[in-house]
Amino acid sequence: MTLNRTTTPARHRVLGGLLLGGLAGVLLGLGLSTTSAVVGDPGVVVQVGQPVVRTLLDLAATAVVGLSLLPKLLGFSRPALTEPVMRVARPAAVVFAAVWAFTALLSIVVRAYETRPDVPLTLGAVVDYVQRVGAGQGLLFSAVCALAYVWIGVLAARNGESVPAELRILVSMFGLLPLPITGHAANWKYHDYSMISMELHVLGAAAWTGGLAALVALVAHRRGLLAEALPKFSKLATACLALVSVTGVFNGVLELALNPVVTLPGSLFTTSYGLVLVAKVVCAGLLAALGANIRWRLLPHIAQHKPTALVGWACVEVTVMGVAFGLAVVLSRAPVA
């Protein structure tokens, strides 16, 4: 009974932080955009609803990645200690994968209506959208990967780690790869480099955010496991922070640098894309500071199995990550000019 009273608030705080942060990021990004629809226009529902659905998709997929990484962070040498955690993590991953698949399919429907609002929203119209538009095909592929994960995840929930963690990680990350093409359509000569950079950006953000969320939600109250898993995650988070920062700056600066209408540095503060990008950079700076606080101030105490305020600090970090995800969704749709 004590275990449930300890762990339930942490799970709720992590999930609530991600969701509220994501919603706040969407609203902040839309507020920074200079192309808001007029209230009362039918497009307002799509303009707000589409990024909210897409943010839910990204956060659900991120949760699946994090829960899939958890066995690698915990290790396999102490199954008596790790298995109680994984008995919760495996079915949770299945639930989040189902949400991922549903929101991907819902996003296709919303985008089909957004593309041709004058056409009745029928199954034929949605199929036509998928056939015509690469973003629709990317979302459909991602939904298929999520459904494949549901099947694999159910097997893992039944059979434990006999279903390799590597397979679950591979399927979850593979499903993220087509998502960058659902944003800005880069039509310039560096398109291939941009796409690779965006995919690395998405994978790094998912591993970093998902790993932290899973670790705090399910392991923070188990000091022995946390002392072993958190140093591993800290190294992963450092690599992900560097990857996300470099790829984010590369994509953002090039997008603005190739703007034929407004030039840098003015475009950072005079375009919707630039303003949302600046907000994302601020989030990255906050995340670096919060991560450094956990690594350098809390980790030594955690390594000695001492009580710390890890859950509180990590929930703040997860909330800022949610804001960054919401901003990223709006950024992918924000006009560059």
C-alpha cells in the first residue's frame, strides 16, 4: 500500500507535466505566430486542433520510446528488482502505442479537411489526401508502426523480456522517422541533409524526454534501481542534448537563412518561424540548466541512496520538455516569411 501511495503521484505528475506543457507550448507557439485565424472562422478549430492532436501524437510516441528504453537503463542482472517495474512499463507502453496510432490516424483526418475544407469529409476524401500528400503517407506509416508495436508490446506484456527490448526500441524509433516530413516541405538543395538532421532531432528528443519521464514515473521511488539507472540515463541525456541542440540550430538557421524575403538576424524577431524558434532555444537553455542540476547536484546523493527532490525537479524538466514539443509542432507549420 505504501508503494502505491508513493508512486502514483509521481506518475500523475509526470504525465500531467507532459500534457500541460505540450498544451502550453501549442498555445504559446500560436500566440507568437502572426498568422492567427480570425475568431469565428471555421479554420480556428483546425488551426488549434491539429497542433494539439499532433502534440499528443508526439508525446505518446515519446512515452513509448522511453518505456522501451527502460529495460536497458535498469539492466538485466537483477530481475527480482526490475521485473516489478517492467510489469507496469510493458502494458503502459501498449496503451501509449494505441494512443499514438489513434492520434496519427486522427491527424490524417484533420489534415485532409484542412487541405480541402470545401470537400465533404468522407473516407474517400481522406484516402485521396493520403495518396496525394507525402505528409499523409508519413502519418499513415507511423500509425502502422504504432500498431505493430501494440502487437509486439502485448507479446512482451505476456512473455516478459523474452521479447527483446532492442526490438521494441527499434520499432518505436522506426515509427518516428517519417514524422519530420509532415512539417515544412523543404524544397531547397539541402533537402536531404535537412531531413536527416530533423530525423536525428526527433529521435534525440524522444529518447531524452521519454527516458526521463519513464525513469521518474516508475523508478524514482526505488533508490537502489535509481542509483544504477540514473547515471546511465545521464550519459544518454547529455548525448541527446548535444544532438538535439546541434540539429535544431542547423535546421532553424538554414530555414531562416534561405528565406528570400526577410534576412537574418532580423527574421528571428520579425517572422512567426523566428519567434517560435527563439522560444524553443529558451526551452533548450532551461532544459540544459535543469539537467545540469540533476546531474551535478542530485546524482551524487542518489548514488548514495539518499533522499532527494528528484521527482520535483524532473517534473519541472518534463514540463519544459512538453512545452518544447508543443512549440516544435507549431514551428513545423509556422510561416518562414
